[in-house]
Amino acid sequence: MAVQIVRLSTGEELIAQVSETAVGIKLIDCAILIPTQQNSLGLAPFMAYSDASKGFEVTWKDVMFIVNPVKDLENQYNQMFGKLLTPEKKIIV
């Protein structure tokens, strides 16, 4: 599973742990990307009133595209869901 951004045919952009299934993809620890007035992105749990964080499936016909997030967004996602953050490699000279 990898952290990826999924754009649905309904227009929502989700970030989640994504894995392929027989009929589409499975999303775990899903958050919705929300544009803010400061020209940045915010994250909010997707369907926080449900058990969607345990995972749910989306069929291929409902997926427009899947892309990898930039590192800062992936770190923000990992922090939100309490996942381990991976620091960038730095060379000390």
C-alpha cells in the first residue's frame, strides 16, 4: 500500500493508503483534500461519521486518476493519521 491522491469522478480529491482490488481500489485512512483561502490545502477525515477509516472500495469507473502526493502533503497526511514520518536524507559535510 502506498499513500496516493485519488480523484473521483464526482470531483473529490482523496488522500489515502491505496491498494488495488479485483474491481477497483481500496482506500484506508482516507482524508479529503480541501482548498483553503490562503491558497493551500487542508485535510479532513473523509466521512468521519462512519467507519470508512477502516477501509472501503471504489470501482475503477468512479476513479478519474491516481497520483503520488508531494512530500510535504504526504508528511501532513502521515502526521494526521499518526504514521511514522520519514526524514529526507541530508548529507553533512
